[in-house]
Amino acid sequence: MLTPANITGIVLAGGKSTRMGTDKAFLELNGKPFITHILETVQRCTEDVFVVSTNQKLDELGLTRFPDSVPGLGPVGGIHTALLHSKTEFNLVVACDTPFLNQDTIHCLIEGIGEEHDAFIVQCEGVQMPLIGIYRKSSHPFFTQAIDEKRLGLQKLLAKLQTKIIELPKSHAKFVMNINTPSDLNAIEDLDGQS
């Protein structure tokens, strides 16, 4: 069974945020940047946490940061970098644009882990979320091959791995919502008021 000591927490914060128009990591919810909300949640579930990003401003958080080993490759490149630097077999990977993510959702993910799979990702209301997932370090060669072959679609890569989809209850929909656009951001206050 996984414990906080044998799983690494990794926050991907290297996206270009083109739809948002500004770095999503530093958008604020309740007076704190998204990245801080995510890190606080992940740190409750793992002992070792680092960030994958080229943004040096993140160094102010006092965490280890690794830039993408090959820049500009999106989530596949980010996870490739994460698995390259991780020292544990199981790795919790989350994007920095899911500020409502909570421990219960992560625990649902961890409880669904089995030895026969390479990756474990959540799904809620029919939508798969590969950037709330656990990836085995042993899957790193698949990411390397995908980069070498310029196959940068994460969903297509997951189809080549032994991937387990962990269905979350509908009540988790808010917690896995990612904020991609200004309209998403404008809806945050209403969402945060929901119990």
C-alpha cells in the first residue's frame, strides 16, 4: 500500500497559458495563488514534492524546481521530466490549474492503484483528467519514445500504456475542475461558494 513516503508529488506548472493570457500558476483564489493551493494539498499526501516549470519565480516557494528536459512539449514533456527526476516508482502528477483539488480526491486516486497498471487517472462525469493522475516511473521509456517520435498527445500515449481509469463520484466535479480561460476564472467565486 502506498504511503506519503513512497510516492512523489509533482506539480506541472510549465504550460503557456495561451487561452488565459497570463500564468495560471499565479492566478489567485481566496487571496492565494493557484500553485499554493495545489502545493498545500499535494504536500498533505506526499513527503517529497517538486515542480516542473521553466518559471524561475516559482523558486520563491522554496521547493525544488526542474525545467522541462525538452521545452515546449506540453504535458507529455512535463511528465517525461517529472519521471526523469523522481526517485519513487509511483508519482502523483497534477496540473497547477486545478485549485480546488483536495485530499479526498487524491485519496480516491491512490486507493485505485494496482500493480498491473502503468498509469492511473481520474474520470468524473465522463471526462478523463490525465493531469490528475499517478504515473509509474517505469513508464518513462514510453514518454521518451513518444517525444522521439513527436507523438505529443497525452491521451494517445495513455492508450499505449496499461492505464486504469478511476471513476470519481459526481460530488468531486468541483474539485477536479481546471481553470483554462478568463470565463472559467470569472466563475470561480460562484464555485467557491458551493458547499
